[in-house]
Amino acid sequence: MPIFPVARWRSRVDRPCMLKRPSLVPACLDCRRWIPFLGIFAALAPHFSSAETLTSAPPPFAQTTPSAVYTLEDAFPALQFDQPVAIVSAPGEKQRLFIVEKTGRIQLVSGLDGPSPQKQLFLDLSNPRDGKLETSSECGVLGLAFPPDFAKSKRCFVYYSLRIDGKLNQRLSQFLLKSNDPNRADAAGEQPLWTQPDPADNHNGGDLHFGPDGYLYISVGDGGAGDDHFDNARFITKGFFAGILRIDVDKRPGNLSPNPHPGIAHDPSGAAFYAVPADNPFVGATTYHGSPVDQDAVRTEYWATGLRNPWRFSFDPATGRLFAGDVGQNTYEEVDIITKGGDYGWSYREGTHPFTNGPGRDRVPSGFKPIDPIFDYSHSAGICVIGGVVYRGQSFPDLRGLYIFTDFGTGLVMTLRETKAGWVAETLTREPGVSGLGYDPRNGDVLFANIGQGKIKRLKHGEPPSASVRYR
Ligand SMILES: [Ca+2]
């Protein structure tokens, strides 16, 4: 089912384009800075099948034949979801899975080992306490994370979009379980951490994960429109934009109060509901890109900068490395390993390539020292990277240690293998409409949220070989 009316979609995609696209992909995709990428592919997803032949040119990486043929199957045939975007587990739990629905609800799937897993409502943000939920374009309920002490603290964190007095905001909030129901969070007891005005409904990031250090990592986009129109990406003194943030929701001793920001919530004493880890990379920063910055205005929450729209990211459970998919503008998609204080180049670069349509064009500062993505691919292979996960399960020994991710548009399900010569990409299968990946907490199987179909898929060995991706 399309997630918004086709007529509205057509009105957006009929804008003139400068470039041509493969026949299966609408010409508008090059202009998607004006198009909600999730919406458009939910509408397109029914037009693809895993056995189709791509008419585009082969991708710019070797088309290798996996040692086994893979496909995706419906993980929960009896369960339907409403635009799923994230698949989340709670620490230490094997029998519950949480599915974040962009349209306002978080569903809990229980009884994973049983013959018929059940779905029930975990948290309903359809009508948030402080405003109106916004679900258009790339807005909605976008991320969920449980802290390491969830079993004791019974709290979770959610990132979502809402309008307050008609104005769009992105919000990070804490929720608690209801006292009498371990399977339900209490929407009425919401405690916002911050609420940031957002100039456009796209490029919101919105993924949440606790790292191995117990801190909460948050992905944020550049605000939106296109070409870094609002000029947020090149600075660390504006809002919560264009990077990965790291905060301490436990307010451990020695950590710091955040610098003032009008969107940060405070308790009656004036204290924020989180702290900034004292060793965050921009604590005490006096320069950025070689230019002086006001220490009191630095968003010390930054862990890494220079990302356009890091829609989905994950931690490798074995190594703790942080992998992110950063959605590109018109030409390149990229996968990054995010490191402390790393600058990933936007909006001076798109992938490893100079970006000359941004607000900083022709004025790249001498202090600009970006980190290359581990992999980027051109729009001949895809148009919207969906960051995935490192496979650490037992079912598929040939995939162990590989990073598995997808392209939302062409549906390529790809792997990245680390070699002495660098990262090598392979194509596993094809599934358009995937908007997020996660794990089955029982066995580490990779799960895929297909926003167009409203289904959770599972990677499996497939037959026959004709179901694999072919190029001509
Ligand atoms: Ca935005």
C-alpha cells in the first residue's frame, strides 16, 4: 500500500529532472531532495520482485556470486505492521521484539519461539501529549532504544516528530513502563530530553542505540530540503544537526551539563535530563574546521559530524564499531564507520567526491579533514542507502562478520567484507522498500523492515538461483 496518495506523489515526482534514471526507477529520483524518500518507495515497492532483472548498469563494485543464494522470507506471516522503520530488542531479552511504526505506534512481538508470535501495542504516540504527531515525508516515530539497565529502570527512549503550535519539531523523549504492565509503556509519563525546531520534514535522522559504553547515540540529519539548504552541516554551534550525538542519560558523576539550547528540557532546578560525557570530542573545543568557535555555543553532544542524513546506524555487537548509512544527495550513497570526533564531509563532500552545490562551495576551509566512507556507490546502483547491521549469528557461516545493508530504491541487499585491501561489496539479494534492519534476539538472524509491505522479513537461504539478482 502506498503510504500517501499516488496523486500527491505524482505532483512531486513530475518536477523536471536534469538526469535520466533506469527505467524501473522514476526520473524524479535525482531530485528527491523534494521528495520523501520513504514515501515514494513505499509506493513503488509493489512494482518490484526479487526475481526481476535490473535494467540499470552493474553497480560500481564487483558482482560476485555468493557461496549460497539468499532471499528474504516473511518472519511473521500472521503479523502486519504499519510502516515499520526499526527493529529493536531489549538487553538480555530473547523472546520479545519491538517494531517501530513510523505512523505512531511501537508494537511488541512476543512468543518468538512459539508457533504463532503475537503482536500487541507497546507505546502509542498517535496523539502525543504536547502536540500533534507529524508523519509526513520522513517524519514520524523514528527510533527506539532500551538502556543497559532496562530490566531495572524500565525506561526507554524514543525519537519522533511532532508539531507544536503548528511548527515542526524533532524530539527525544524518555518513557517508562506502566507500573502494572511490563508489556506497555506509559505515553502520559513522557519526559522530553529535547525538542528541536526542524526547518523541513526530511533529513531527520532519528535512529537511537546505546553503545557498548552505556551512552545513548542519536543520529540527526542536516535539517532537510536539499543541498544543505539551511547550512547546518558545516558547524558545531547550531542545533542538533548533521551528525551522531552521544549523551549520558544516567548523568554519571563527572559528566557535564549541556550547553544552553532553547529546546533542552529542564527540571525545576534548571538541570537537563541528561549529561554530556566529559570525554565527548568537542567538549572544550575552541576551533572547528580551523576557525574559532564560541565554547559556550558548541553542541558538545556531538560524537561525529558531517553527515547528511544518517537514517539508520548500528553497533557491531562483537567489536563495538559504529556503522552508519548516510543518505546522499544526487550522486553517491555512503557507508561510514563512525569514530570519535570524525568529520564525514557533508556538505563539502558527497561520499568521497567534492560536493559543489552546498552553501560552502568553493570555500572549503583549510582545517577540513574528512574521513572517507568505507564504501560509497553511485546512483547507477541505488539512490538511498539504508544502514544495516554486522551479522554475528550462526545460521550463515559465510556471512559472519559481514556488514549487511540495503538500498531503499533499487532494493539491493548488499554486504561489505573487510579485507586487507579494503572493504569489498557483494550483492546478496533484492528487496525494495526496506527502511531498517535489526536482529532476531534469539539467534542473531538479520531482520528487515519493509515499510511498503508492512512486513518484517528474515534472511534465509533461497532456491532457486533464478531468485538472485541478475544484471544485463
Ligand atoms: Ca528535517
